[in-house]
Amino acid sequence: MSELDLNKTNVSQNKKTGSSQDLRDQVAEAGAELKQRAGDALKTSADVAQDKLKEAANAAKEVASGAADRVQDQVHEQQRSGAEFIERFATNIRDAARAFESDAPFAARSINSAAEYVEDAAGKIRNGSFRDLVDGATDFAKRQPAAFLGISVLAGFAAIRFLKASGSQPSPSPKGNNWHQASSSHYGNKS
């Protein structure tokens, strides 16, 4: 081979080496640019996700606040309703005390004392101090156990009566008494 041929071969190899170096540089630049773009996209996505998360949290707080307000309103309504029921119960206890005044004045005084306690309980329920109500009931039970027992029995009867009154009533049957028919059929009687 001649020197000219050798020079041509060296030049062509240098071109190949130079072009592969250029290619490596281009790939490296493209990789760096891709890495930069991916980092920017990730940062933008993270920012958007964080913003959306904040929006969702704020919306959840608003919903929870609204729900808490509605629950609070319902609790106050139930407190008011319960206090009114207990006040009516205290009135009934006072009526019972009046029935005992002539025959058993001691019992009437105890019953009136129980009525006062029940009225106080109604006020505590209305004002929402449940802890005071429990403490008061405990103190009253210690001071006047007989009256407390009587109130408990009366409260049981009142609760049963209230539950029966609030339950659904059977519709009247064209044939008469439903209870009689149900009990008769239960025992096998046909009347």
C-alpha cells in the first residue's frame, strides 16, 4: 500500500472516530435534555398533585364542617325534645304527689322532691351538661334512695308507654279485634 492509501485510510478512520464521538456527544446531550424535561415534568406533576390535594382537603373540611353543623343542630333539637318530655314527666310526678298529700304527706314530699330533681335534670339536659346530670343523679340516689327507685320505676313505665305510643298501631280489621284473632289462631282456636 502506498503512503497515499495509508493517509486516506487514516483520514477515513479519523472521520469514523470523530463521527462516533459526535454521536456520543449528541446522545449524551439528548439524554441530559430528556433528564431535564423528565425532572421538570415530575416537578410540575407534583405541584399539580399537591394543589389538587389541598383543594380536596379544603372541600372535605367544608363538607365535614357542614355535616358537623347539621349534627349539632340535630343534637340540640333532641336535647330540647328530651327536656320537654322530662318536664312533662315532672308535671305528672307532681300530679301524683298531689294525690298522696292527704293520705300520705311524707310520700307526697318525697314525690315532690323527686319531681324537683326531674325538673333540674330537664334543665341540665336542655343546657347540655350531661356530666352534671350524671353527678346529680348519683347524688340524688345517695340522698334519697327510695325516691330514686320510685323515679326509676316511673321512668320505666313512662318509657314503655312512650315506646308503645310511638310504635305503629295495627290497622283495624273488618272482622273485629286483631289481637283476639291472632291469639286464637296461635292456640288453634277458630272463633
